[in-house]
Amino acid sequence: MFAARRFASLLLCSAAVSAVSLPAAAQVQRQYDFDLPAQPMGDALVIFSRITGLQVATSPTVVDGLRSGALHGRMSAAEALQRMTAGGVVSARIVGDTVTIDRRLSATDAPTAAPELAEASGADDIVVTGYRESLARAEQLKRAAVGTTDVILAQDIAAFPDQNLAESLQRIPGVAITRDSGEGRQISLRGLGPDFTRTQLNGMEVLTNTSSGLDSRGTVSRNRSFDYSIFASELFNRVTVEKSYAAEQDEGGIGGTVGLRAAKPFDYTKNTLVVSAKGQVNQYTKKLTPRLVGLASGRWGDVGALVSVAYSKADTIEWGYRNWNWSQINFGAVNVGPNIPADVRATLVGATGANRVWNSRAQTYATWYNQRERLGISSAFQYHPGDRTDVTLDVLYGRLRNQRETNALGAAGTNNVSSNDIRGTQRLTAVTIDRFNSITSASFSGVDMRSEARDTGDQTDFWQVALNARTEITDRLSATALAGWSKSVFNSSYDQAFMEATGQSYTFSNLDTDEPRNTYGFDVSDASYWDPMQAQSQANRIASEFYNAKGELAWAFGGGSTLKAGAAFKQFTNSAWERRKTFNFNRATAPDVPTRLTAYSSFTPYVLADIDGAYQVLGLDNTLTAANITTGSDFRLRERSWTGFVQYDLNTNIGTVGVRANAGLRYYRTNLLSEGNALVGATLSPVSISSDYDGFLPAANVAFDLTRSLVFRINANRNLSRPALNDMRAAASISVANFGGTISAGNPNLAPFIADSLDASLEYYDGKRGSLAIGVFYKKMKSFITTETTPVPYNTTGFPTSLLLPGQDPSIVYNYTRPVNGEGANIKGIEIAGKRDFDFLPGFLSHLGALGNLTLADGSTDVSYSGVPITLPLTALSKLSTNATLYFDTDRFGIRGSVATRSRYRGGSGGNGNIGEFFAPQTNYDASAYFNLTEQLKFTLEALNISDQRIVQYADRDARRMMTNTVSGRTILFGATMRF
């Protein structure tokens, strides 16, 4: 019977593929080899922790002056603890995967039996012990790791005011986030952008994409940048950020790997039911929306099942001022009024080259109203017959739905102030030019104004099925396996209608301040001034799919040595398209259409087309088919990777110093198939391009336990990040505008990013009360992919002139951009993180505590402008990022406040001669409070973005020409959680 059961377990394992950690009950029942002499208790506990993988929570003052008994032979963790502490003045208790050591009241209280055990680990222990305890548990996991690792546990995620996982991750040292429409969206890690951070969910790599309402933030995000806004933070009970690399890890993610772990039924010691309900309201929408969470977990002998559901709605408004980038401008002589001084007129009319002035495009008031609905369902089915086998099947679904209304009013009509050559009815009547030759204020007459109404529906659906398994074949040989599939599908569509008011006067001012404003010489809210100008319908689709399979054998052959070997296969596919129709109208003949005024936050109300009514009156068909494909958007990629690794792990002592280490080598081979439409000669033709690359990735990580409180780590490795999806496309895309545009082409033969990394840290741990870590890191990146941009006449590119706007000159200048492998780049930095409970203070002040971190990073690369290399900071790199939290935490009541800051960072390469695009520094304040009415009932109050932080984006590193200046408002959440 026993043999049949073992054989069934092996069959289950062979069908699966990444290790899952055994529950703590299994760990404490498991047998370990000990060979420890009698020695100081603190030193013995450090070695015990290293051998068993259990975390020891105590204070040096508890074990000072104590000695442990000798340990020799094979025994369980509980038996080892009993022998170490027998007859002493301390008590040892194993709860979850943590060993708690406390002083007894007297020596006569010494135990006569094994320490008390709790059967399981994970979310149950984390949730009931509070925020301070969750920080201590995360700290212990960080300490026990061989490489550089940071952890957030369930209490820290679910109880802090975070709307999604991105906002939870910003608490980790080195992590900075981007925000969109009032929520965190993507992360950068140690100065490297989201494309360099790999995300794993339940052990396997995943990818999701969403979109932004702002063109300057990339709109639809078809890239490798994981959008964390898909998931509510409540679905996960552990997030691990691995900043160093080991050969046993999947390749990819030069910046690091973020591991998301959903809850499992054996994380709980008993059947558990949790429900939570909150209300959410935003400063600008003033509408109350729900946030609901439920979890049910049960165990029946060796089998357990868990289901959790998180559902929320959130209405947000992001609004403010927007320019369509900046370009150098020329005026016709008649377009400059007589009151403009002669010297200024000369720079506007007759100037050439660098002497021309810079003007913002369209000077727009804009508002983005979002109705966001998020649903996440996580289920886990676990088979855990004992300490030697564990098999878990995770099934997860996530959906993010966003209905967005975009309103805009700008100088973008037929005779506009958005082109680089003004020759129509526009006349400049006043102007202010700064020292960078940029127009910061100006008055015009004869301008055709344009209003824009756009209704967008976005939806991202994500599915995952992951089977993880682990079994011990013998006492020294174990096998782990994972098999999984995930798919993310993003669909988006919009209809928009433009209205035009011709021959009007207006003024824009203060573009060099935080208070840019427009004034108008006519009533922009009077519908009699406005006529139909244009309509457009567009749809987008992105589908990403992963198949993962891997297996590993580990042989422990004594002396703390383990040899591991494994292999893996991964297939990633990505496909997408964009479809678009544009309808242009003659002002003189177009019928009147229904209109409305702006209904949301704006500097002034103005007329908009009623989109449904306009489409009906104008007889427009918004049906989009394959015939409406946007050139260059419908490319497809397939990556297949085969990998194998060997790794040696060591867990031993050298004298009084504990040594934990791993060293290994990983081989990878990747085949890329890229299909799409590319420019061949003078025509666009369908092409299919295949390429291969392979290599070896060595890695070594060592942690020295210098004392029971002091750990020194050093890590050296080579890792890769694969090129961005758009960079590898066998296609070219065109952005058409009345002032010119851009052509972006791909390069399927790009080599991946390769980085050699070295980091080291010194970490001090004062039991459960506090820690301080100081680390340095350096990455030398080879073949860093950068862009090459050259302005060329459109009619020299080979693209058909039919793609241009009606009446547009075929010789209009376009920016032609393609990715190339550059010379490489380096990034270096310092990371400091600390945490301290203020238990040394008197009375209630002893419940105070603080944690914080600071990261300084520096890295740059060359970006080519018209063939001239310019050195710019790496994309998404903030030279300074910090996070700090002050907390007061008791069993009954708690309050916390947090501040997250990042310095300016580059968002893109710029264009039209601007050297880069940047985001200004940002500081966000959040706070939360809770009150436990009973052990089962907790009330919470949370506040997000307390200072209503502006998001400011600008063009050019030196001139800092404002592109967007928006706010999204404070958000308040309040509610209650019941636990049964």
C-alpha cells in the first residue's frame, strides 16, 4: 500500500514542474542531520535555522549568556529544539515556519516535552498576529535567503492602503512605480524599467497588458512590462522580490524577479472564512464605490481547497493641461502681427536650424474620467499526505474593465497651432520666449479650435492554471516539478468625434510654471460656434500566452551539500492588431449634430459632440474589420526557450561563521519567429523572420552568518532580458499627424540584453525588533538596445502616400526610428533599508515603530539623434527613490502613515529635436488606521494620495518643456473585515 501511494505521488510529480515550499508542519516533522557541539545559544539557533529553513524570532537579550546542548544525529526540528533548550530558562515554540524563543519566568518552568507545534504556515499566522509581526516574519525570510531578497507578507499587503499590487510593491527597497488615472501601474527595480523585471505567478512567468488614456504614456501597452493594476492586492499572501540571480531560477529579468503567491488551503490551521467590505470615494468623482473580498478555505485530511474573490469598482478623474509635445516652428510673414518686436519677428519668420523658436502643440485642457471594475478569483486545490509530498493546483482568473471618457479642448483645428509651419489664417499678436528659445505665453487670432469627445472601453482578461509538486523520493533525493499555462487578452475600442470653432482668438500662458492656463476670445460653451470636423473609430487587441514546464532533482549528499539539476521548456506567443477608420467633414455641408458640455473636472466647461448622436446623424458605421488594419500593427511573435541547469548548494560552518551558498550554470537557447508586414524595397510586403540565440549564465551567491545578528552577502551572476516586443517586430508602424509624424520599424535580429551583475550587502538583525541593511550593486549591460532616429521626407521611406491625411504634402518630414544594439550601459547604486520597533520607549509609545529605505542609482546609455549619440539616463531610472512608514500597532488599534518619493526619470527618447522626455519628481502620501472591535471584526479607514500629487511630464532634459500637468485626487476607503 505504501509503495502504491509513493508511486502515485511520483506520477503526480512527473506531470508537473517549480518547487513549492513544504508547509511548516511538514518541515518540523521532517528529519534533519545535526552535528553541533555545545555552544552559545545564539550561535546554535543560527545554525539550526540554516539547517531546517525555519525562521528564529528572538532578541539577543533573551539568549545572551545561554548555551545550547550538543546535537548529534538525525532528528526532527522539534526534537532538536527540545535538546538545545532542555533544562534552560527559555521556551521554544514553533508556529507556522517561525521558531519563537522567549525567557521563562523561572528555571523551574523548563519544558519536559517537545516545543508546541502549529500544524501549518502562512496566511493564518500572518493575519492574526498583526502588522508588526508580519514585518518581523518578512524580515526573517529576507535573512534566511542566500541571495538578495525582499518579502511582503499578507498582513502587509492586505491591510495597507494599496489599491493594487503595484502600490504594495513600492514599499520594497529599490522599487518605484508609475501611476495612471490615480493608481499604480508598473514598477521599476533598482533603476531598471518595467521591461527588465520579470513577474512570476505561482511559480511561472506571466504577462498582462492594459492601457492609458494619455498618448504620452504609451496608450496601449504592448510590451513586456507587466501591468500590476490587473490584480487586487488581497488575492496574494506573499510577494517575493529576488534582486540577485541563481542558476536554478528561470533566466530573464536583469532588474529582478517578482514572485506572486496566491493563498493555499494548508496555509491555514483550520477551516477559515474571511469577508471584507469597503466603500471607496475619490475627491473629484465624489461617488461611493464598493471593494469586496471573500476567502473560504477548508481541509479534509490530506486534501484541501481554497477560493478567494476580490471585486471592486472605482471611479477616478485625471485632469489638467496637455501639450502634444514641442517642435521648432516657422511663421509666414503675414502670420506675425505688427506689434511683435522686430528682433522677435526675425526668430519667428526668417530663422533656420537651431535659431528657430520652440512652440507647444495644441495647448489643451483635458479630462479623463475612468470607471474601473476589477475582479479576481483565485482557487487552490492541495494534496498534502505528509511531510514528503505536496501537490498544488492553482487556477486563477483576473479581469480589469475600464470605461473611459476623454474630453479635450485645444488649438488643433484646420488652422491650428499644432504644426511646425504656420501659414493659414492664424496671427500671433503677443509672445513670451524664455532662455531656451521656447514660447511660454502667446496670443493668437484666426485660430480654429477643436474639441474632442472619446468613449473608450478597455478590458483585460487573464487566466492561469499552474500545477506545482514536490516529493522526497528517498531521504536524500527529492524532485520538484511545474506545469502551467497562462493567457492574457486585452481588447479595446473607442469612438470619438471632433468639433471645430473657426477663426477664434485665444491666449495660452504660464507654460513654464505649475499653473498653465488658456483664455478664449469666445464662449467655448456656446454650441453655435461649433460644427462637426472629424470622427474616428479604433479597436485594439493584444493576446499573450505562456506554456511552462520544468523539472528538477536535488540530491543531498551530506555535509550540508546538495546537488541540483533541472531542465525547462517555455513557449511565449504574442499577437496584436490595431484597426481604425477616420471620417472627415466639410463644415459648410455637414449637418448639425447633438452636443453637450463637459460633465467632469475641467478648468472651464466647453462644447463636445454627443458621440452616439453624432454617429447617428452623420450616418457613420463604426464597424471595424481586417480591412481597417493600421499598417505595421498586426505583427506576431513566438519565442521558444529550452534551458537546463546544474547548481551546487552548501550549508555549513567555517569555524564560527555559518556559510550558505550556491553556485551554478544555466544554459539557454531561444528561437524567435516574427511575422508581420515590413518594408521591402519600395513596398510593404508580408514577411516571416526567424532567429536564434543561446548562451550560458553563471551565478554564485554566498551568505556569511558572521554572528547571530550579522549577515554579509555577496552575489555575482550573468542574466538576460529579452528585447521589447515592438523592437522585434517584422513590421513598421506609422503615426500620421497634420504636423508630420513618426515611422517606427522593428528589428527581429536584435540580440538580448546581457548583464553581468555584482552586489553585496551587510545586514544587521536585532531579533524581531529591528534590522539595518546596507548594500551596493553594479550591473554591466552588454548590447544595450537603443534607438536610432533620423528625420526624413515621408516620400523617401517607401510607404504609400495614401496613408497621409487629406491634402498633406508627401514631402512632409517624418521621424524614422528603429532599435539597434548599442555599445552597452552600466548601472550602479546603493541601497539602505531599516526597520525598528520603538519598544524601548515608555508606556503606549512602545507600540510605535518605523521602517524605511533609500536607493541611489545611476546609469546611462547613448540615444542617437540624427546620427549623433547623446548620453541620457536609462529609461525609468530615478537617481533617488525612498519609502518610509511610521506605525503604531497594538492588538486593538493601529495607525500608519507612509511617504514614497522618486526623483525625476526618463519616460522616452523624445522627438522633434527634443532630447528625451522626462517625468518630474513625485511624492505620494498614504495612511491607514484600524480598530479591532472583537477578534473576528475589524474596522479600517484608509487614505491614498493625500497631497493630490501632480504628474508632470516634460520634453527635453535641459529646457524642460511642459507636456502634461495633471492631478487625480485623494481617495478615501472605509470598511470592515469579518473572520470566522
